[in-house]
Amino acid sequence: MSEAHNEHESLIKTPKQLIAAVIAGFLVPIVIIVLLVNYVGNNALTGAGSSAMTEKAIAERIAPVAKVEVKDANAPRVYQTGEQLYKAVCAACHAAGTAGAPKVGSADWAPRIAQGYDEMLKIALAGKGAMPARGGTSPDDVTDYEIGRAIVYMANASGGKLQEPAEPAQPASGATAAAPASGAAPAADAGSAAAAAAAMASLKTAAPAAAGAGSNLEAGKKLYDTVCMACHASGVMNAPKFGDKAAWAPRIATGIDTLHNAALKGLNAMPPKGGAANASDDDVKAAVDYMVSAAK
């Protein structure tokens, strides 16, 4: 009986032990709460008051994906420097020497510098090896002068001492055809007026078809420049190279509908729509038409 009685005895036997147990019962939860508060308070804030809620961060999140930039056709053109074009286009290969491209700052440029500026510009414009013509840029966006500047920048950064090419003359702004002096032109007779009216009528009927064809190729060119050129500019993965008549001839022979279907559904290494899943079927067909027109 004494052993059973001892097993059920309380661990607290004195008033001091009771006081210590009561104090511990209060202090331990308080310490745990303080530690939890410190842990939560040290984490980065993601709600109100954090850097994610600043005006700049909010403006970046709600900014539109695309922007329309209107340029004045009569304004003088601002040319990119060699360094700017290098960073925007050329660095993709020349910074690390990708696909055999001469690495900027290395001795790979020595034999090329020895050829002279004119020969290097000729190669850059025509393309060579894995490098597409003009480095994959469009003449509408990048001029020969800007490409020459990029060549000089890369060559001089690799030990060359080439001079900057001369900047092309800017077209005269606001230049318009001179208006005839008052009373100088003779009045048109009735027959001339009738002929002019007939010519204008024929132009109006022909204009919609011409505009449609032009806008179609323009949409195709836009999609080619942003998507298709990644493979078709240099013939990557057996893609028919842009403008290569021999490569395109057997494909053109299958018919335009066959080419359209292949582009929409994918063929061999080419994914459906060339990987541009958000592009419309009409734009994909227009890109095919644009490449076919360049190979005829």
C-alpha cells in the first residue's frame, strides 16, 4: 500500500515549489509569445507599407504590355552609337564567342581587322557562317551606318584603331515640291478634266486590292522580324533560309495552302505557328506569304 501511495504523490511538496510552478506557468507562455512576435516581425513585409506597394512598383505592374510610339517622318534621324547597337544586337554572340563569332576583346579580331573596315562591313551586311545578314536586323530599323559603327566599336575594343564611318547626310526637313506660281498653269480643257476623272475612278477601284496586299505583307514582315527570323534568317534546324530560292522552290511547288497548313500545325522541328501561340492564323499565313515572296 505504501508503494502505491507514493506513486500518486504530488511533485510539489513545499510552498516554494508551488510558487516556482505558478511563476513558470505564466513566464513560459509569455516567452513563447515574444519569440513568435519577433520571428513574424523580422520577415519581409509584403502588404501595405512594403516596397511592393510603392508608386513606382505599382506603376510597373499596371503598365501596358505594348506601347505606340509615333515618330515624325520629317524629324532628323537619331543614329545608335556602336556601343548601343553592340549591346542591343551583337553582344548576343560576340560577347561570349557563340557559334564561332569572334569574341570582343580577344585576338580573334586580329585577322579580321587586318582585312580592313570595308571588308568587315561587307561581311556583316551579307552575313557569314551562323551570322545572318545584318546580324538579323532589318534595314528599316538599323542602317548600314549604324552597323558600321558597331563594327568599329567591336574592332577597337579588340585592339583595332579604326575611325568612325562618316555620318550620312540628313534629308532636308520639310522639303516639299514647289507649288506652281499663281496663274502659271493653263486651265485644263473639258477633255482633260474627263480623262483625269476617269483615271481617278480607276485608281479608287484598284486601291483597296493594292492596300490589302501591302498590309498583308507588312503584317507578315512584322511577324517574321519578331519570330520567324530566329530560324529562317540563318537556316537553323534545316529551316529554309529567307531569300534562298533553291531551298524554297520545292516547298513553293507544293502550293501555298500546303505551306500555310505546315506553318499553322508545325512541321518537323518547327512548332505550330513557329512557337507564336498568340499570333492569329492570318498573321502566320501572312508571314509565309512574305517569305515566299522573297524567294520568288
